[in-house]
Amino acid sequence: MTSAPEPLLALSNVNTFYGQAQVHFDLSITVARGHIACLLGGNASGKSTTMKIILGLVKPRSGEVTFDGASLIGLSTPQIVRRGIASVPEARRLFADMSVRENILMGAFVRNDRDAVAQDLDRMLTLFPKLGQRLSQRAGSLSGGEQQMVAMARALMSRPRMIVMDEPTMGLSPLYVDRVLELIRTINQEGVSVFMVEQNASLALEIAHEAYVLQTGRIVLSGPARTLKDDPRVRDAYLGGSEAA
Amino acid sequence: MSSWLDYTINGLIVGNVYALVAVGLALIFGVSRLINFAQGSIYLVGAYIGWVAVVQLHTPLPLTIIVVAATAAVVGLILERFGLRPLQNSVRIAPLLATIGISFVLDQLVMLTFSPNPRALPSQLPDIRFQLGGGTIGPLDLLIAGVGITSALLLFVFLRYSKLGWAVRAASQDRDAAMQMGVDVNRVNQAVFGIAAALGGVSGMLVGMYYNQIDTAMSLQATLKGVVAEVVGGAGNVPGAVIGSLLLGLVESYGVAVFGTSYRNLFAFLLLVVVLVLRPNGLFASARQAPPEPLTGTFIAPSRPVRIPRWALAVAAAAFAILPLFPVSFYVLQTLINAWLLGMLALSLTLVAGTIGQVSLGHAALLAIGAYTSALLSLALSVPVGLAVIGGGLMSAALGTLLISPSFRLRGHYVSIATLAIGEIVSLVILNWESVTRGPIGISGIPPLSLFGYDLISPTSIYWFSLVVMVALALLQGRLLTSHLGRSFRAIRDDDIAARAYGLSLNRYKSLAFIFGGFAAGVSGGIAAHLYSYINHETFNTQQSILALTVVILGGLGNVVGAIVGSVALVGLPEVFRIAAEYRILIYGVVLLLLVRFRPQGLLGTI
């Protein structure tokens, strides 16, 4: 790897099991401060479990996970969120019966500075102008693309240092896919590091700085996104016929 | 007959009381997808705390309410922290069973502390009634309405405007996503259990004052009514629970007006069954709601069952068979006869709950059907007792399956609710169908067991008879489980969607399981009727259903040998240690709790 800045998030030699079945084999991933890193892989490669490990939803059997130099192992999900990691979960997972406004504000659950939260809500509406007319609507009634916007706004509301995203483009129309990628870039340029899990390799490699390719629980390829994009092995495995989500 | 307005007022007041219980259940279900069967016990505790405060400490009414709410809340917090939180990563059936165990323990503790005799709980309010339209209303009615409305408002404000309230709402919609927003789900659980317990406790106190009487039987009734109201309104739906409660109160009140007091509960449970069958998500759920919980795999604790060689089983059976040839006391034989009868019931339940995954909480109803059928056949139609017992088994198989069949499309905890309700309905029909069942008087003078014209009166002959019947049923069931049919049953338990995708008809296999299980339980009830010579609508009650469930879990769900071992253990050990009768139920509750916590797969392992 080239001279990347010091890592913000680092997984080293993580081994994860579901019962008898091993999901991760000596998994090591780093996300540099201020970078976008993406984790590519097909179905059942262990991508989503990697997200769950970072968020403390699944405990690894061995290995270390550090964020900004401090270990996350043993912390609960809410504690990890308070350290500055926000998430955009797979399939968005909005609170369907709460309003859009309530959903976005739920993102600020860990904060206690009411006035600044109100300002941030306004900022979200400039970042996601479409949501302005939808604020009092039930979140469950929005379209998939709009829900993705809410999920991203919700994640940003905690003023995270890092956002982890699980397949942010899944199930979206091409128009929204472009919009989401653009927004990820914007968010990143504002100083938030991003770790995203994707099946759609060509799209992810366009915006990422570094990329990892996960195959049945092992990292088989890693490096700067630019080089991976031209790597024939990635081409063969993913870019040729990227699987439907 | 008083005016319809009176019945309406009474229905709404009673509905308010139910609402206090049901709202708590809805909050807990929302966050944990758990039906808290201990809710009625907290209501009971509330009533007795109220009694202590009013009668012994002479507290003024406002203080009484605060004391009851606070104490009940503390009980709720303890229950959550020590009863349920350790089970968070356990199999999904575990918390349900734990709340059942907790409810037994709490009820028995109250009974041991205050004695089972009813007590008066004066309301401390002046006994006057105001005219209102064509009806009357008293200060206590107003108090209940006031507490109901105030609680609803407080809850609304809490959920809408407080941070913790937002966390509760978010967690009940998507627990994992809420955690990823930084919500501490343990705190949310604490909050809902505390609130639910405070409301439930106050409700128990108000009911005690309303009828000026409290006793330990209140607990189960309250749980049942709360669950009915909550499910009618849509499980987990807080406003739905309020409306469901008022509706339930009105239905009951009008039902009583038309048919009489003994029909009150029958209407409640019929309402529940109708709603479960027609709109299992409740009256107010929109159609989009997904089924409450997909059942996949983890419902019962997976384990490798203990293998017992055939010769060992044969030796054990032979040893029990020749036992009466040795000089053993009548008392030992009597105890083992009880164990064999319970064993038949446990065989039935382990098949239904363990093998095919339908956790029945109303299994005693199958005993009752078998017992009444056999008793009436032999008494009214002079059918030989041996045939009458078989008739009882067949009737249980047929009627039991017919009654449960509308609930075949339900899953998980809903099956438990439906079976509980059907069990209550059977008991209430027996109580009210006087022309056939002789109602509350019961049936006496049931002829003793006989076979081919020979009366079986000596303990030894009864012992052998029940042992042979039980072993025969066990062999049959063991054969069944190793067959193709047994595999299909387990497939349905582990993943009903996958089973259906492979072409298994859920209705057919669930029917087969209940037919077989109904027969075994009905035979057990039939034999019991001829042994007791007297039965009534309370002979086979919910306590027996729960005892059978404890036996089955002790032995290992689905495990045939385990069912018998569990029966001998739970019937025999209290006798060996000479434990007084009033402590037994307490011990069964504690056994259930310990099993769920430390050995959910039971002694011999689930199959």
C-alpha cells in the first residue's frame, strides 16, 4: 500500500464464527483517516458480518478491532456509536412508523446539544433538499431512494468521524445510485471517513481510495482502488458479471 | 335488570382496568417480541401491596397509588434484570418460558405470604352513586377512569417527547437499527418493564377495590385478559391495546347482560380466538405488517440427545413392571401411578410442543375432554370402562384437533396464546353446559377402571394397567418419530416456510400431531376420571398444563424417554423429600426457571 495516512479503523487478524462455521479467517482491514475504503465480495463472503463486527453486533472469537487507536472489542454497539462511528445499515432499516424528521433526529440520539442538533437538521435539508417536503411523512411511505437519503442524513446527524455503509446502492434506481455515490464523496470531502461494503464493484471502485476483496471469509486482494480497478482478477470476478443484489 | 347505560359504563370501566395491563404487555411485546406471562403476577402483587398499604399502614389513597406503582415497578425491574436479561442470547422460546416460571414463583410467594384466602380491599372512597342519564356512576368508577386517562396521557407524552420514549419507539420498530443510533436496549427494556409493572400493579389494586376482594386466582385471569386485549388491538400496538381493552370490557359486559355472569370469560376468549383466526395481527394493524416472527431453527435449544441403549430401557421397564411384586407401600405405587398418568400427558405435549414446535399452554383441556367423555360414556351410556377410556382418547384427539385447527396458521408465541385460550374455553364450556356436564357440580360416582368385566381396584392392578398403557403409547410415539412422519414434523418445527416449499402440508401434519397427542392425553384424562371417581371443571387446570410443560422441558423437548423421566422426577422427587403441597407449585416454577437458564435442552436433550 502507498503512503496512506495513519489508520482510523483497523481490523487485525479477526476470526469470526457462527456456531461451528467460520466466517472470517485472519481478516485484516484498515481504513485511513479521511479516506473511503470499500470491501467487495459476493454473497456469503462475510461482508455484512464485517460490518457487524465493527459495530459490535457480532463478537469475533479472536483478533483486534481498533478505532482511533483504542480497542472496540468488548464495547457494546451504543458505546461504539458514541466513539464516533455511524452506520447506514443494509436495506436502510428506517424506523418505519416514525416520521422522517423523527428518523433523522434519532441519528442525533447520542448528542445532548439541542441547538446544534437543530442546526444540523437544517444542514441535512440543504444536503438532501428532497427531504424537506417529506419531514412529517411516515418514513415507511418513502421510496427506496428517498429512504436511502434519510438513512444517510440520520447517520450524519451524530457528527460521526466515520460512517460504515452496508450496500448503500442496493435496490436503487440508476439515477439514485449516482446520487448516492456523489453524496458519499461529498460527505467524505467534509472530513468523514467512510467504510462501505458493496457487491457492485465497478461503482464502489470509482469513489473509493482503497479496496479489499473478500472471498469466503478471506481477503484475497487489496490495494488502492485505482490499481484494483484494472486488476484482471477483479475484472474477472466482479466487473464482468457483477451479481444482482 | 339495570339499564344498558349501566352495562356500558361497567364495560368501559372494566376496559380501563384491562387497558392498564394490556398497555404494559404491548410495550414489552413491542420492544422484546415477548408476551410477558408474568404481567398478571405483578398485577397480583400490586393488589396485595395495596392491601398492606390500606389495611395495615392506613395510607391515604393518593399515597397508596404511588406506593403500589413504585413497588410494582421495582418488581418489574428485578424481573427484567434477573429473569430475562440473562436469556437475551438464548433460544426464542426461553424468555416466554421464563415469564411463565416467574409468574408461578410470584403467585406462590404471594399465596404463601398472605394465604390463599380472599381478603377485602376497601377503596377508601365514599360509597355514593351519581345519576348519569339512565345509569349510575360512583367515585371509584371515576377514579378508575381518571387513572386510566392520566396514565394514557403520561405515556403519550413520554413516548412522544422524551428521549427515552423515542428510544422505546425506535427499539420497538427495529431493535438493531436503534442500537446503531446509540440506543441502549437494556435501558429501554428496563424502562418498559418498569412502566408495565407500575401500570399493572395499579390495575390490580383498582380491581381489588372495585370488587372489594383480592385473592391469588386474580393473577392468571389478569394475564389472560390483558393478552386478549393486547392481541385484539394488535400485539405491540399501544393505542391498539387501549381500544382492544375497551372493546373487551364492553363485549364482556354486554355478554354478561344477556347470558349471565358465568359467561364473562367465555366471551373474552371467543373474541380472542375470532381475532386470532381472522386478523392475527389485531384489528388495527394495517395489512402490510409482516408476520410477527419467522420461525427458523433456533426456537428450541439444539442439542445432541443422550443415547440410551434399548436394553437399558427394556431393563428399566421390566424393573418397574415387577416392582409391585416386592413389598412396596401403597404410597409408592400411588405416586408412580400419578407419574405414569402425567407421563402420558407429557408424551402428548412433547410431541406437540417439542417435535412439531407448537408450544401448547392449554394441554390440560385435552385431559378434561378425555375425562368427561369417558366418565359420561360409562355413566350415561353404560359403556364398559375400558372402551370408554379409549372413547375419551378418541374424543380428545378429534375435538382437540378440531378446536386448535383454526390456529394452525399461527406461529411462535401466538400458538401459545391460542392454546391457552382454547384451554380456558373448554373449561368454561364444561362449566356452562350444565345439561351434559352438570356444570359446577361436577360428575361424581364415576365407575372404577375395569377391563373385560374385571374391576381394577387394587393399587397393583391400576399400577400395571397405567404402566402398560403409557409404555404402549411411548413405543408407538418412538416408532412415529423415527419414521418419515417424525422427520416431517421436525422439518415444520425448524422452518415451516422451507417445509412448505418442499410440499409438506402444514395443516395435515399439525393435525396428525394433535390427533396422536390428543389421543394420549385423552386416555390419560379418561383413566384419571375413573381413578378419582369425581371430576369437575377445575380438576384439569392451567397448573397441570404448565406442570406438563415443565416435565417436557426437563426431559428434553421432543424426547420420548425424557417425557417419562421428567414425569417420574417431578412427581416423585417432591414425595421423596416430603415437600409440603403448598410449596410444590413454587418448586415447579423454580425448576422451570433454572432449566430455561442453565439447561434449556433438558436432562436427556431435545430431539
